[in-house]
Amino acid sequence: MLPGCSASSGNVANMPLVLVFLYIAIEAVAFYAVATWLGIGWALLALFALMVVGGLAGMSQVRRVSARAAQGRIGPGQLAGDIGLLFAGTILAASPGFITAIPGFFLIIPFTRSLVRKSAANSLTRRVQDFGARAYSASPMAQRHTSYGSFVIDEDPRA
């Protein structure tokens, strides 16, 4: 947790604001580094080109995935995962910033997008299964018994 943002001090509501300022600071430092290396004009041109290329690459991959789905080559689960990751990647890659573009392009590239999708699906499956097991063990159904007695005949039924 960031300094000054503990749950006991009541600053939890300010956490998103702190993250926004942290994001802006990191992007500003990255832009300063690129501008120092290339010059301010080339840095601005590179930033604009990165945004355009990110947007175009994302839209191109959305069309490609949609065409594969229309041909029946991918299932609905993979389609939903790919489209969601592509939209997130396109937004990140087309955002103004050198640092933000890196995870954006990783979500746009088919190989890395596939790895992220499979990892997210496995994680979600485990979480749903864990939730189901916890919900079952906390429910009255877990206390039911399947034993209905013995099949041994008593010698004396009156005893």
C-alpha cells in the first residue's frame, strides 16, 4: 500500500487519485527520457506514431479475429476473450504514453494475447471452483448425511 493510504486513516477513497498521479508521473518521466535521447520534436512524433500504429494494429486484429469467428474457426469463449483483450490492448496502445503502449502491444500480438487469455481463463476457473467449494461447505447441504442407518437385522426388534 502506498504511504498515507492506509485503511485505518480513511484515505482509501483517495487511492485511485494517487494511482492516476503515479501513472502520469511515470509516463512523464518516460517521455522526458525519450525526449532527452531523441529530441522533443522526434519524441512527439514517435508518441503520435505509436498511438496511430497501436490503434490500427488493434483494429486490424479485431477484424482478423472476427473473420475467423465468422468462418467457425474459433469458439465463442475464445472469441469473447480475444475481443476483450484486443479492446483493452487497443486502448492501451492508442493512449498517449510510451509505457502504456508496451502492455497494449502485448495484448494485440496474437501469441502473447493467447497466453494472457489462457492464463486468465485458468485463473477464473480456479476462482469459480474455489468459490463453489467454499459456498457448498458453508451451506446446510454440506451437513447432510447420506447414511440412513444399518442394514443389519436386529435379533430382537423390541429391544
